[in-house]
Amino acid sequence: MRLGRPVAGWFRNCAIPLGLVLVPAGALDDPALHFSLSGSEPAAEATVSPPEELRLWFTQAPQDHSMSVRLMAGDAAVETGPPIAAAEDDRVYSVAVGRTLEEGGYNIVWRAMAADGHVVRGEIPFKVRVP
Ligand SMILES: [Cu+2]
């Protein structure tokens, strides 16, 4: 396995205190080894028709039952189904949207625990335009 992701990137993704890091120089997480978002529908910053579901692609499978996905309209949470891993690929999650979204700005707020135990989180802002 190739190792050598820059320290800054590793901390951005993992956010654990420096004092806890006891790894040999150069043995830091590789993007291919580390859990992160690799894509989504809607994509970040996209403007889309009202989506019936959200899809998130990750670089690896999260720990079981650790995935949390919330859809926010400003400060208000939009009702959704639970995050469900695709049967054919446990790196892909879908979330059913509970209602037809009106025009406006939304934010997908996700969090999961990587296989290495690190909690990784992110946000995917997007806009809905009604055709
Ligand atoms: Cu990690």
C-alpha cells in the first residue's frame, strides 16, 4: 500500500489531536486508504430539480451503522429515510427525501466512522430549482 498523504490533509480529514499521533514519518493516511466522500448526487454546489433521493459515494465502506445523513433547509431538517448502503457496493449510500423540495438552498450534512476509527464529516450544499 502506498502511504504519504500530507499531514495537513490528514488532519483536515481526521481531526484528532496531534498528541495522539504515534505513527512513523511517512506512514500517514493515503487518500485511497482513507475514508472520504468521493462524489454525490446532487453534487456539491449543483443546481438540480427536486431530488427524490440523495446519493453519496465514499472511498471505502464506513463502520456498520455509523453513517448519519441529514438534509437541512437552512436551520430546519427535512424529513428523510435512513441512509441505506447499496446492496452491490457498501461504499455507496442512498437516502430517500421525504417530500418534494421547494426551490431554495439545501445542505447535506453527513458523518461516519471510518474503519480506522476516525470520525469523518462533511457538508454538501446544493440548490433546487423547480423547472
Ligand atoms: Cu483516519
